[in-house]
Amino acid sequence: MLMDADDSQLVLIDYQDRLLPAMFEGQACVDNAMRLAQAAHLLGVPVWGTEQNPSKLGSLPTPMKAICTQTLAKMQFSACEEGLIELLRPAAHAKPSQGNARSLPKHLQKPAAPASGRSTVLLAGIEAHVCLLQSALDLLEEEFEVWVVTDACSSRTERNRDAAFDRLAGAGIELVTTEMVLFEWLQTAEHPLFKDVQALIK
């Protein structure tokens, strides 16, 4: 299964200025995240950001934040606990609920189809074993197709980052790289934006 730009959304998790210096290979991680964000912007893929406790940990880098449609401030480690699902799956213009469907336990309720028509969510961010991992597993539970861009993720230690990747893969989440994403979004060298996207990785 290949990624499709028309079905994708990108979430950039917690690339904050007070966190980044402590990250393993942090600069390379941010550079790849910016490539993803710029390519997404060119190709019409929605980009969302999150910031963990921004009053203490700072903001996303200004160029990254400028590309995000919206940046979600949060205190919970999983962004899904503080509104990410609503950003990715905006309320559909649905008919009023009938009967007592809302009283059903969560596991018996059928999740609404993404109103945007985009069911694939790509995640990149820090820390891989905390906020990214918890957000990814929650998104999977909400029946999104979840992909994690490994070379745009980090943790304070390589071991924690790699442990996160092991757990994500075990849960059925696809692990990819920045270049995999960009070339799958393009699909062909004849894409009108091929040279623009290719320039991001040269």
C-alpha cells in the first residue's frame, strides 16, 4: 500500500526550541520535518502542529509553525486527548443523532468517517517514545491509517527512539522515511511539482 497525497494529513509533534537541543540527532530530525512540511504545503496536504506545555517548552520553529494550518497546545502526552481527532476529522454536517446511539459504549460505536475524506495520518516528532507513540496508538484506535516518518523523529536517547519504533511496528503502524513519503506523494517524475519537491532533498 502506497501513500496518496490526496488522502494524507501530516502532524508535526512538539519540535519545540527547549526540547530540541536534548534530542538524539535533533537537527537532522528537524530538517526532515521541514522537508515534509514544505512538500505537504506544495502538494496540498494539510499540516497540523502540536506543542507540549508551550509556556515552559517554547514553540515550534517559526518556519514550521507558519506552514501549519493550526497548532494545538497541549498538556496531555497524546495529542488525541486534547483535540487532534477533531482537527483531523472535523464534525461532518450530519443529521441529528437518532435514538440512543450516543449512550453506547465507545467500543460499540462506529467511528465517523473523516469529513475531510483523508484517512491517512503521517506523524513526525519528538519525543518518539512519549508524545508521538501515545498519539499514534490513539489514532490507530480511532481507525486512521497511521504512518510514522522515522528519520523525522527522535528522543533524548537512541534506545528510547528505537524502542518506540519497535512498539509502533508491532501495533501495525507503517514506518517510513522522508524520501519514501515525498516520492509516494508525487507518484511520478512527470508530476508538475516534481522538481520543486526534489529540490527539497538535494
